[in-house]
Amino acid sequence: MSRQAKHSVAATLQQRGKTHGSFALNAAKAQQLKENIRDSVQWENMTDVQKEAAEAIVIKLARILTGDPNHADSWHDIAGYASLAEQSI
């Protein structure tokens, strides 16, 4: 990886840390939430699209819970994933 690419990745990670919080805390919260949804009674009856949307929403929720809850993009992404699941029905 070039020096410029490494700097670009470092800058991106620093910026994401400001909006999403610690990656380690975010990962722990996301895994906890994913375990909860996968353990639900309807999980096996959901389509792949519904499961993927639910997991993507959980990731965004984890970012909100461990980072900046006022980062509008996270809320916008949740609406987008919910819309994709709805369109698949």
C-alpha cells in the first residue's frame, strides 16, 4: 500500500471514529444486537433480504449507540435499509 493510501485510510478511520465512536465498542454492541435478532422466533422465516436489512440496521444502531447519535447519515441509512426490506415484500 502506498504512503498516500495509508494516509488516506488513517484519515478515514479518524473521521469515522468521530462519528461512529470506538470500533471495538461498536463491534461489541453490533454483535450483541445481532445475536438478539438472530435468536428471535421469526428469524428463520425471514428472507435473505429481510435478514440482511435487519443486520445492516443493527450495525447502524450500534454506531448511533456508541458514536454520535446526531449523525443524520446513520438514521438516513436505517430508513434506506428498511425501505429495501419493505420493497422486497
